[in-house]
Amino acid sequence: MAGHGRKRHFKRLAAPKLVSIGRKKARYLRAPFAGRHKKGEAFSLLVLLRDVLKLARDRGEAKRVLSGGMVLVDGAARRDEAFPVGLMDTVSIPEQGLHFRIVVANGKLSPAVISEKEAGVKLCKVVGKSLVRGGKIQLSFHDGRSHIIEREEDRFSLGDTVKLSIPGQKISGFIKLEKGARCYIHLGKHAGKLAKLDGLLERAGSTATDASLTADAGEKLITRKNYVFAVEDDFKL
């Protein structure tokens, strides 16, 4: 018989490499539901609270915290234990004064501690643009959300980073992916490094564009343009 509904769990031993959890503690792990982020590039709120941040001892305690609306993701209270949390999402627990941004460090999705002010801004990478009804432009972001702007407001190219205010979700600024920009590499063998963009290397045909960068330590790097995220000069992991 065919399976009904989405798979709610996966085996810990087969969990995505980006998910930083103990793989031999129990057999199964709560899977995030798909949508905002790819399943292999996110973890569920339950896993974040219990296994990563260790703010809950077990599933029951984590569910009580979530049901009370005490956990905010990108400024909105989330109560579903399977809600997916991935790259550049901001997670806040105001009652405890805790604020985090999800990044990739040491090859794993990790919560980086940030200030309350930093938690008020969500960084979104532009991964798509399309013309919609009324002559407006729809921007598609890396986390699955989209934003409609007027045609005369369009200053964005694929790869640029848009700064959204939280919880209002209004554009408060943007960062161009151009020479000299500070960049965060979130995928590939250089994942977790911060570097300055030296230039984009266009390839013939359908070959993906590469990016040439200089890491903060002076190391010269080459990686895919799609692995690079333009960030602010004071961005820290």
C-alpha cells in the first residue's frame, strides 16, 4: 500500500549531514516538514530546542515551550514541533533573552548567538525574479518566501541579499553581490568561511558561475557563486 501523508521521522543514522545531533542516542529523529527549506538543509524546532540548544530535556518539555508561543522564528511565534529552521533564519526566545541566527559552521547547521537588534533583521538571498500581473516584480528568496515590488523599485540581481525587517517583513536595505562585498560561504568544502569577493568567473555554456574570493586569513578561494551569501561588513559567526 502507498504511504499516506508526509514522513514524520527519519533514522538518526541517516539524518542529513548538515544536522548536528547525536546519531546513536535513539533510533528516530523528528523530521522537519518541507517547504521553506530543503529537508536536508534544515532541522525541526523540536531538534533545535532539545538536541542542539539543549533548552528542553525531552519532547514533552519542548512541546510545552512551543505551545506557549515562546519561540519566535523570523519574528513569528511557531508552535509546530516539525517547523523547519534553516540557513539565516532568526530564532528568538524573548522570555530568556536568547536570540540566534542559523548558519553553517564546521560543516553543520549551528545557532550563532546574536543581539536583539540583529534578530530584528532577516537576511534573504535573491534566487529568482519574475514579472507578475500589473507589471510588478516578484523576488524569490532562498528560504522559500517571495516579495512583490514595483518595477521602478527593482535594483536587485540574482545573488544579492535583501534585508527584511522583522516582524514587518518590509525591505529595509540590500547588499549587492559585487567585487569587494563581504561574503559568507554556506555550502561546499569552504562552508563556514567569511571572505571578500574578488570577482565572478563566468563559464561557457551551461556551466555554473564560480566566485573568486579572499578569506579573512588571506587564503585565495574558488567556489560556486550559488554557495556564496553576501553579508554585512560586521557579520560574525
